[in-house]
Amino acid sequence: MAVGLLAFTLLTSCERTELCYDHFPTLELGLSWEHEWERDYGMNHASNWNAALHGFNYDDMRPERPEWVNMVTNRPGGTTDEKYLNPEGGKFTVPVGEGQSYLLYNGDTEYIMLQDIASLNDARATATTRSRSGLAYINERHPDVRSTNPPDVIYAAYIENGPTFAVHDHHSLDVKMQPLVFTYIIRYEFEYGLEHVSLARGAIGGMAEAVYLRDGRTSDDASIILYDCDVKTYGCEAHVRSFGVPGFPDEYYGRAETSDRQYSLNLEILLRNGKTIEFNYDITDQMKKQPRGGVITVSGIRIEDQIGETDSGFNVDVTDWPDHDVIDLPIEVEP
């Protein structure tokens, strides 16, 4: 995915320098925003959306514009600096000289860690760590990977070679900020026994651990995303943000039938009798056409009465529901 769409135009130049001795080269940025929550790779969710089924419109899922933007400038000599912009953009002075590189991203995030920002090429976002006991099925299928919170929505744009500035130059850049985090609507459809459910939470394994801000490429390393679910009339539901599948886009194209990557889904339920029960699924086939957001559905879930009833005497071989997960929040953002 190409991150950042720009066009720049020479606007003005001073012909009488004695009248503008206090002028400096200026750059004016105008920011536009692409509010997409999923990319279409064959599912046609936007054109086939069933609002009655989902209980909301397709457009209701679109992410909001962030509160502010951080811009990192990399000069030809290797020095960098940072500026903070409002969502519309801004106007500021720049040094005289050759084109500079610019990386822009929103900074109003909580569940994201930014790394190697100063290098620009390696600048990437990762989600914060979150741990949970259990998850034997997913941990077995995705061993030695980190479990995380769903990341916040992050937008980015990269300008590799900005305009060259002479004294008194004024250039304008139009930049499109594109999302690097997408949403999966996960539907757990019950066939029987929903009345026994008190609380629900889930996990999805095999998702990308990081995304590179320069070009939107995801890392090859996988992660397990942990999240809470809402109990609906049909079952359980979660809207889970993710960087998408690992190694995207380079590895994804043409790999659907040959890739050995696998994706897993978990549902953990706290029953009204105080016990927990898990359901686990292989969702690899559903992920093949949904590398960046979409709808994941599993159905036929049953909780039999002898398991859900308080006085049944049935021994469910599961652990008690813990009070909370362990969530590690970043203390500071790496410059």
C-alpha cells in the first residue's frame, strides 16, 4: 500500500528581496483523511452490507479523524526535527536547501508503541502487551508470540522527497493520511444456550505484530490479540482493531492456496453459574480474502443445559474467570 498522496506547487517567490528581508522559505501542508475500516479483497462488504443483520450501517464503522498530527522531518544531512500539526495541516518555515523527507502520523494513541521514529525507514507501530491465562489452543497454534491489546487507529503518510527551497520560496503540499489499522467484526453465533452466558471475551491469533509507517507494510512476526465481547441477541460480538495479516502486502498476493500461515479464533465465556467454557476455531479460510479488516463469523455454538445450570452437578473441567487481564501500557514513546 502506498502511504501518502502528495502534490506540491510553487506558489510565490519574492522578486524584491529588499521588501521581504524578514521572509523565510515556508511549507504549507493541507491534510486530507481516508476513513476506511476495511480493505476489499473479494468480499464486497461495502456493496453487500446488511444493516438489519449487523444492527448498524457500513459507514458507522469508519474511524474518526484524530486530534493532532506529529510530523518528523529528515534533512539530507541526517538531522531530524518534529512538529505538531492540527488535523487540517499547517504552515511553517523550513531551511533553504534540497528536498527533505517527511513522516506524518497521528499521535493521540494509547494502545500503540512507536519505535525507530527517527530513522523513518524503520519507523513502526506495535500494540501494547496484554496477557491472559489459558488460551491453550491458540498458544499451541501460535507459539512464542506476544499477546496484545487491539491497537488504536493510526494514520500515516510519507513524503520521500519534498520540494527544494530557495530563499523566499513558498510551497504547498497536499497530503492524504491513510489508516494503517483496520477492524474485524467478529460474530459468534449461538445455536443454543445463550441464556447461560454472563460475560464473554475472545482472542484472535496469527495477526501482524507491527506495521511500518512509511509504506503500510506489516511485519512478518505474528501476535495474538485479546479483546472483550458484547453479548447480543444472536450470540457474542466484538469489533477488533488490527494491523492485519503478517507480511502484507508483498507476501499476500497469490499466496492464498500456498501459504502455511494459520489464523485462530477463541471465545471464552463466563457462565451464570460462575464457571468458564471455551470454544476454539480455525479461521484461516475466512482470512484469505480479508487481510485488512472484514467480518469473521463462527456459528453453531451450543451450551447444553447440564453445563449451564447452577444445580446440575455437572463437573466442567475449566478454571474460574479471573478478575482481570494484565495490561502493560507504555510509559513513554520512543523518539
